[in-house]
Amino acid sequence: MSGWLRVVGVGPGPERWITPEVSALLAVASDVVGYQSYLARLSVRVGQTVHGSDNGDELARAQHALSLAAQGARVLVVSGGDPGVFAMAAAVMEALESGPAAWRALDLQVLPGVTAMLAAAARLGAPLGNDFCAINLSDNLKPWRVIEQRLRLAAQADFVIALYNPASKSRPAQVHQAFAALRSERSASTVVVFAKAIGRPDEELLVTTLGEADPSHADMRTLLLIGASTTRCIERAEGAPFVYSPRRLEA
């Protein structure tokens, strides 16, 4: 029996944000591999083998998944959000590049999902209506000096900036350093959004400004959006304001 491997995302929260393509594969996969917190959100069918591991074990997880597929298993590698955005697709490619040559002949596909940046933007209105970028604030795999340089350059270029993985128990200081760098480049009136646990029961949206924002409000469940100079709010009588970045940029 020929095995296959699919690298998939299960969205940022609710089951309804899992694509029909991924749901269909969940029904036929023999093995599901992923970070334990993401696997806990799935309904596993009888006879399916689940291989959970801790955060930080991405390369070993990818190698294990490729090995299973090479042995004939039908394998799903599960990420939160989209697998190609700071997630497992890159780890699988890294393992593939350095692994046995036979792995390159496997039936391997990466399938799209809903990433946190897009889920948060949809809740807010249209903050990504003009040019934007995404930066991972975790310095586990790259030096902080590189992250800070990218933050400053993105701020100078006036992108809307989505910040992933802003803070954790082991990295409480970096988000404060990030805000210090951004405040040196951007106006205090710049729109800032803390989008926490979007799509889940404890969802929380906080719209504020760069001058007023408290970085300690962020955690690993938070997606931060830093507006461009043109990003604005539309206040409403009820509910949080809509946030959008106009499509037109004057010369």
C-alpha cells in the first residue's frame, strides 16, 4: 500500500474554520501527527493513531511523519492556523531536504488553512486592506537582533505589521522590546490591536493605540496587529470599532 503525507492547518480555533478538504482527509488518515494542544481540538475516529508531541519538537515530529508515510501510512501533520505560516510545513521541508533520498518520492502535499492574521482581520473589518507583513517574535530559531531590525524596517516602510508568537512564559521580555522599537519609528496614535484566542469561547479583541498599548497584555494566544499610518477606526454605537486600512495611498 502506498503511503502519503499531507501537511494541514486546522485554523485558529473553531471546527467550522477547518477547510472541507482537511476534514475529508481527517476521515481517512491512518495517522495524525502534531503538537498535543492542536490534536486535542480534533475528533479522532476509531482505528486512527495519534502521535502527539510537545512544542519545540517540530523537526523530530516531521521526521517521524515522513518515516510513517514511507512505511505506507496515510499521515496528516497538523498545525494550527495555516501550515505554511510559521508552522509545520517548513519543518517538514527541512526534514525532507536532509533526510533519505527516498522521502522525496513520497506523495506529499501542503494544504492551506486559515491563519490567525486573517481570522483577526476578518473580525476587525479590513486592517490588511493595503500592504502588510508578518513577523514572528519568537527568538527560539533566529537572533533577536534580526527580529528587531525587521521590526524597525517594516515600521519605517509603513506596513501594517502582524506579530505572531509575541510572548510566552519563557519569553516575557521580547514583546516589550518590540514595542519600544516600534514606538521609536511610529506615531503614538498608530492603531494597535490585541487579538486573543480568535474564534474560541474566550476570544478577546482590544483596539488601542501604540502610545496606550500595554505589551504585557499579549501571550502566545495573541496575534498583534500594528496599523500603518493610514489605518483608521470606524467607531460604532455598540461593539468594538471597525479597523481598516484604505486601499488608496496618495502619492
